[in-house]
Amino acid sequence: MDRAELFDSLGQALLNPEDIVYVERRGAQYSWHRVIPGAVPPTSSAGADVWMYFSGDWPKNDFERREAFCEDMLAEMESMAGGDDRCRWPLDQPWPQMH
């Protein structure tokens, strides 16, 4: 499925905050599945260009929030494949970060 189909499919899934979701990209095609509680999640993404797991508060009934959530999720996933740098702290600031 393409990005739009992925967003639609995730939006129709009625995900709950305790659900764990696996998303992967192979070229321009995406797929996802819900990890079943108690089951061992996939540990290999053989053939996937980039992949990630996520869980949390899913914006169910807010189309704009859901689109923003999906865009952010995919941007984070793409950063792992050498895409945009999504580091939120300047490299010259030592760990741990203090406010």
C-alpha cells in the first residue's frame, strides 16, 4: 500500500494505546500489523528498507491529528534510513540534557 493507503488503514484500525504496531517500508510500499499480546513480535525485517514499532495514544477521531501523527511517525522511521536528521538536541550539548 502507498502512504495514503497506509494512513487510511491505520485510521480504520481503531488502535488502542496498549496496542503495539509494526510498520515497514519496502521501496514505495508500506505494510503494518498489530502485534498480538503475548506473541513474540517479529525480530527480522528482512527485505524492508526501514521499519519501526510504535504504541501510544492514537488519535482516533481527529483526522488532522491522525495525519500529523502518521507524517511524524514516517519521518521518524525515514530518519533511521539516512533521511532527515531529527535530533532534538544540539550535538555540542553534553548528556544528560538539562533544562
